Amino acid sequence: MAVTIYGIKNCDTMKKARSWLEEHGVDYEFHDYKALGIDRAHLEAWIDEAGLDTVLNRAGTTFRKLPDAERENLSREKAIALMLDQPSMIKRPVLETEGKLLIGFRPENYSDLFGR
């Protein structure tokens, strides 16, 4: 089973998710979207499946520091442009495997997905 986890290396939630995968013997590829970036196709697919409010990290520091004018009346296109420019605005982790998508880390969701 091919597993890719997307996020930022030093994020505490990412560390928990990666630790869970390692402790449960799940092989994965890590894509650091702060270092490597992320493409529009991924963001569009994630938003199509999970919704903009799930993908965009409105609670994060990067988003909260935006001027009010940039945060208001946020369209899908504007949000994608912001996330492409500043990937730390993407909620994390994002885990993809065999047509399944999990955003955020909850041990019970990972257990359900991987049967562990």
C-alpha cells in the first residue's frame, strides 16, 4: 500500500502522525510541502474531496497574520493561491493512500484506515 504524508517537518502534529505510522509498521513517503512546495492539482483534489474548510488551516499563525482584506470573502481560487504561496496554510498532516484521504491527525482514524 503506497502511503504519502504531506506536511511540514517541524510541526508537532506531523511528528505525532509520523510516529504513529512508524510505531504501527506503516511504510510511507514524507512530502515536506514547505520545502518542496505543493501543486495546484493536489490542492484542488483535496478541496474537491474534503472541502476548503478542511484543507485551509484558518487557525494557524500564517493565516491569522494575513491582513483582514486577504482573509475576508475567501473564494476557492483565492484560498488556493494563498496555499500555493504559503503552504503552511494547509492543514496537516494530509495523508493519501489508495484513493483515501485523511486530513489532520486522529489516532483512531489512522487505526481504522490501516486496521491497526
